[in-house]
Amino acid sequence: MIFLLFSLVAANLRFGDKEQLEKHHKHFPLVNESLTVHLIPHSHDDVGWLKTVDQYFNGLRNDIQWAAVEYIIDSYIQALSKDPTKTFIQVETAFFKMWWDKQNEEIKNLTKNLVANGQLEFISGGWCMNDEATPYYEDIIDQMTLGHKFLLDTFGITPQVGWQIDPFGHQSTWISYSNQMGFNGWFIGRIDYQDKEKRLNEKSLEMIIIPPTKGIEFPIFSHVNYYHYSAPPGFSFDASQRTEAIVDDPNSDNYNIETRAQQFVDYFRAQSTHFQGNHLIHTLGEDFQWSNAAIFYKNIDKLLNYVNSRPQFNMKIIYSTPSTYFKAVNDQNLTYPVKRDDFFPYADRGHSYWTGYFTSRVAYKGYVRYFGRQAQTYKKLITYFQLQNSSYISGNKTTVYSAIQTMNEALGCAQHHDAVAGTAKQAVNDDYTLQLVRAERKIRNVVNSLLNEQLKVNTTFEYCNWNVSAGLCAGAQALKNGKTLVITVVDLKLYQAGQVDKIRVKVPKLDLRVVDQNGNAVYGDIICGTGSNDCDLYFLYTIPANNGILTFNISTSAPYTATTFTLSAMNYTDDTSISLNGSQQFKLKYSYYESYQGSDQPSGAYIFRSVNGSDLTKQYGSIISASIGYGRNLSVLVVIRSYTKTIIRKFSHIADTYEIESQLDSIPVGDQQGKEIVIQIDTNIDNQNTFYTDSNGLDLQKRIINYRPTWNLVVDEQAAGNYYPYNGVILLNDSTQAVALINDRSQGATSLRKGQIEVMIHRRTLRDDYRGVDEALNEQDAFKQGLTQNFIHILTFFNPKLLPNRHREVQYYLDLQPLILYSNDIKPINVDVNWNIFDFTLFNDQGQKKGLPKVTVTEWNTNQYLLRINNLQETGTLSIITGQLYTYTETTLTGNQPLSEWRQKQLKWKQITQVQADDSIIHPLQTRTYIVTKRVQEDQEQTN
């Protein structure tokens, strides 16, 4: 008799496995092959979601959710120490480090022994379990490195398995990185319900995935969890559950182990019909479970003892770890299907596409991207001057290192799959933001002191971002009092000598004189809003060979080199073709989808669902005025609509490229209707229902409307089902031309009509979407008004055969925007800096020192540095030639083990051909990591 247990548990609204597996369990054929079942005790501990990180760790606000990570770790450590047969896995290093820092030496040594004997295994090992749709690739690498470095320093271990069991879809970048981080495979929990149905039927829940990369492949063995990340239904014995205990005393009136053991066995027999081998794996746990490990283990122990002692079950059930399971599966040498695409978009049931979160919480997404980019500059700047023997750094090591660690931890938490994803409660999102603000303040104080030392000045540098008014910038306002505004520019781009970049400075409405650090006049343009004292000064500069740190003086002294230019009114409609200075034409409009608000499945923080599932949008606002102007360095078109203001800029130094700034007012909901705002750009490109979106800023993924490569898609949401994550580039092309749109934060995007790019830029919904957060996405400011926001998109047209890297050049310059610091009446010295810190040189395919290299560096250990080189080109390799002053040891992506050692010990899978890469070549969009160590004098002499 087969027992079904699904009726014993309520459906978890965060995933739809229950209903799907219930159907399969009713009809599975009984097979009595010998099975080994690997049980994985674990707790899925969100680094913020319904409660803040601190509340989750300390067990606060349990009226919101019962969760106390400190108790969970205490509990399983105690249980493991009493029984060497028991195991547990820990995933989120952020929480574990909080716990570790509170322990005495006795508990620390006990824990080290549990790790050494394999009872406690760290899986994935990042600071958090990062989202896969919305983080940028550099931020993913950094948060994984932060966790891996702690584990290496504390336990001397390198995680062997990836564990992405809760993110809402899976991206090719993470799949590729799983290989490059030294994982033998990875586990995932969420794939589209139609995809999972097919895989259940075909026994293809395990597969080899080969993501689309250029020049070299990074395949990975992949396992889709059978029942999300929960215990088998009816067998979750966490103290928070109401599961009936296992009674094995035959004298008890409640004796139930025979029936319960048979249910347990039948469940795994059913599972085995969907997998190829005779080894199965299953999780034991859920969100924030195992706060009383003794209860959970005691009940499972009874089942294991009963089943394992009875040969008629022909089944062995053990406590295990994911790495043990992968080794057992690998030993079977089976053949698995191969997949080459990603897992987006994700739907857990009909009319339920998780594509809204690609855009949710637009301000936080923008802040995370901005601070993440700045963090790369801060770390490289500090490391460079550390190598130059900065007295400030050597005398303030605690302050400097604390600021870097605080920044890394805040950004690490920000990558969590409920943080930058935009799916946490409002109070939690506020706390995420607060942690970033505090971290930014600390690191800026360090950079301020460091630049004072290096420039030999004594001032407080001011950061005045482009999306604030000039009135909030004290340095700029001082111009009104006749003071000189000194702009310090820290530009870390490499191999860009002779190229031109732009500077944007907030200023009041004044005619100005701009000179560079050599006293040469610099010509610029000042653009002000109508009747406004809030203006932007734009000027161009040519990047010198050693660009280093540049300064520009801005004053009100004649002769003026920058004046306000006049904007002239023009006739404009949404059907007007836009072309400035003879560049390529396009049309632009703002529209909105009405959010579906029915009780069956509303649109919310996770889910995007339009009324009637339609891809038809409504006009968002009406045009009030339009004006155009032409300056020395740029031309400007300004269109004012109700709810939006658009500023389109065409700079003279780059052809057929426009900067589009969208300023959105509060989304009106007085009609009690949620709205999803999109920008739609129409071009003449015949893209044949095909478009491309980047993967976390890297490789372009081919997208075809109403199509999935691995199953026959049934479409029930024409708009939502064709939205994809967009972190850097969306591109359309035909046989002769291409157009790309580069953004400033994570968003959702599509191309539902010929030649049209559609990007969802803002959302305001009035219903919760039943995925656990229990709040509508109705963000408001301090005055209880809907959130306003500014966005930047860069639109570029190009011939992909002649300029294959044009979109990547735009992305490169956006990523490496220089630090722009404001101060008054100082005379800094010129600082000539070669940001190529170590003695290596990069050459392109033609043997030239050119390309789009992104180089990051930070201290690793004493006299050791972690160096990463990313080739951001779409086509064209870079070659690295190293010198004699340093040793360069290539490592896995997170720096935790030599790459050569990993290649020797990694598991070999039948469908994977191990390619030995050329150690000197960095392929397009690839990142390589090195530990750099300065040679001692004797080593240098022997080398020479």
C-alpha cells in the first residue's frame, strides 16, 4: 500500500512542488531496487527578509516570524558533538561569523573538530545565498570571496558544492561561476513548473549545464531538488511544526513506527522513479528550522534505525552531506542530459511569473549598483597607496581595515536573494539601506584622509551625486560667494590613454571658467532647468597615459569657458523621431501596465501580472512641453510630461549614442490601481522576435518571444512570461545593425514588438502576491508620497561587424565612472599614478596595450594581494605577461585555492571534457584571479 502524506501539510506559498508531486505520487510504479538515501539536515537562513539580519540572528520580533539563528547553530553544534554519525550543513557565512565571534575557545575548537571530521560541512560558503537575477557579477564574486576567505582563514577549508536552493530562477553567470569557484556541482530549488513537469517525467532533474561563454566552457553537474528544500511532507520534526512524533515503543497505545516507516520508504520509492541512479538525496529542514536539533534528530533516528535494520525495505537511509552524495553519484558514471540555456523566467504555477522582482525597489537597486561600482575604486585606491607605503594607512590600520570589512559585509548582505531582489519587507529594506549608508560613510572617511595625505591638502572632500540638486552641494554653492570649486577626479580606467570621457558637476546658475591642473582652459556646457538654479556643468577630458588623480578648478572669473545655453521650444509627440546632430533615429515613450489585483494571483513584489495577461500598455502621462538646445560638447532634448521628465543628451565624442535620463514623479494610485511603468524605445531594426539580455552584466543570452529551448512553452501571460532580468545590456540586431541599451541598475526588460526595447523602470502595486512577504510593493517617501526616482540609460547604435565591442565600451565607461570629489580653495599637487599596480602587462589580439580590462585588487594576507582581471570585451582576448618582481599564482575565482590543485581533484563527469585553458589568455567576458606575492631579493636574483 502506498501512503500519501501531502494532505498532512499545508501548501508552502513560496513554491508549488506540493501539488505537482502529489499528482506523480498517485501513479508511480513500484520498483524494489536497492536504494541509498542521503538525508541533509539544514536550515535555510535568509540574510534578511521578514526581519532584519540582526533580528533573525538574535531571535527578535518573533511575532513576525519565529527565527533565531544563534539558537539554531548552538543546537546543531551540541547535537553533532554527541553523535559522530550525525551531519549538518551550513550555508550563510554572514550568520555563522556572527555566531563564531561570540564563542569561547572551547566551542571554537569543538566546531573545528566537527568540520575536520566531515560532520559539519560548509556548502556554497558565500556571505549570503545571493540572488541570481539582480546582482552585478562583481558583487557576486565579492560576496562569495568574503565568505570563502573567512572559511579558509578559520577552518582551512574550501567549499566543494554550490547551494542555490531559494533564488527565483537561475542565471548562466552563476552556473559558470560554480565551476570557477571550485564546486563539483550545485543544487537548485526553483525551476519553472512546466520545465519541472517534463524533467520529472524524463528523469532529468539531474543534468550537465554548459552555460554560453566565449572561448572556454565551464560546465557543472546540476541537481534540481525533488521537494524544494523541505523535509519529506509529514516528516518535519522541527519544534515549530505540529508533526506527530515517531513512537517506537510497542507497548504504547500510540505506537506508529511501522506505519510511519512504510510512509517514509514509499516516499523515497516514489522519488526514485524520477532519478537515474540508486542514490537519492533529500533535505531535512526549512526556513529557520533546527532551533531544537535534539527533537528533529531523535525522530529521524527512530525511522533510520527501523528501516535500516529490516532487509525487506531494501533501503539504506543515512545522514549525509551534498559532497558525499555527489561523490556517490559520480562513482556510478551515468550519462546525463545536457542543458545550455538558463532558468529564466521562473513561474511556480499558472499566471505566476516571478518577473516583477527584476525591477522591484528601484531606489535600493540603484544604490546597490552605485555603491558596488564605487567599492571597486575604493579598494584599489587604498591598496595602491598601501603599496606606496602610505603613512596614513600604516598608522591607522585598524580604522582602514574596519572600513573595508564593513563595506564588504554591507554589500555582501545586499546581494541576498531578498535584498537587491527587492522582496523583503519595507522595514527590512530600510535596514539594508542603513547598513550601506553607514558603510559608505566609513569608507569615505578613510578615502578622504588618504587623499588629503597624497594631495598634501587639508580639506573635507564632498561627494555630490548627479541625482541631487546643486543646492545640496556646499562646494558648488560656494561659487556664489566667489570661492573656487576644485573638482578632484580619481579615474582608474586602464589602457584608455587618448580616449575621451565626460565629467558632470552640479553647479548654480552662473557663467564659469574651468581650467585643468596645468592651467589649460576647459570648455563646457551648463544646462539648467527652466527658471531653476539647479544646473549641470558638462565638460570632456582626454585620459592621459597615467591618468592618476586629476584636478579641475571652476571659478566665476572671466574669461568664461562654460555658459548656460538656451533651450528652444519645439513640437513633439510620442511619435516624433528623435535624432540629435544627425545620429541614428529612435522614438521614445512611457507607458504602463495595470497591475492585476484579483484575489487568485495579484501582481506584487515577486510577481508581475498585467490585467488579462495582456502585453498591451497604456500611455503614461501627457506631454506638456519639449525643448532642444545645442552646446559645445553636447546637444540636449528635454521633454516634460505629467509624471515624468526626460533629458536626452548626445555627446560629441561618441557617435550614434544617447544618454537618456528619466526623472519619475510619484506613481499615482488615487484610482486604487497598481501600475508598472515601462520605457519603450522604437527603432527600425528587424529583430525577428529575438533579443538578447546580459547575464549579471556578462554574456548575452538569446531570448525568443514565447519560446523556451528545453520544453514546449504554454503561454498564459504574454507580457510577464517574456520578461527577463537585465543588469547591463539589452540588445537587438538584424543582418546589418544593432542597438543596445545599457542601464544603471537591475531591471526587467523585453522586446514584444519589432524593433522595440521595453524596460520596466518602476512599480507600485497595491496587493501582496502571496509569496510570504505579506506586504504590497507600495514604497513611499517621508511625506507618504510614492517614491520618486531618476534613471540613466545609454542607447547606442552600431554596426556589430565593425564595432563588435561598442556596447561593452559604454558599459565599461559606466562601470568605471571616476570618483568626483568637491572641495574649495585648495591647491592639490599633481599625482601621476599608474593604476596597473603590479608588474604585469595586458595585450590584445593585435599585441597592443588596448582593450577593456577591469582590474581589481585588495590585500589578501600580509604581503599578498588578490588580483582579478576581467576582460569586458564582447570579442577579442587579452594576454597577460607577468614580470619578475612578483609571483602570480592563479586561483579559483574566490582566491581560496590554486587553480592547478582544483583541476587535479575535481570530479570528472562523463559528458564533460576537461579543457586545459591557456594560462596566459583571458577570454571575452572572463575573469581570472591571482594571488600576487612580492618576491624576496634572493628569489629575484635567482630568477634573473
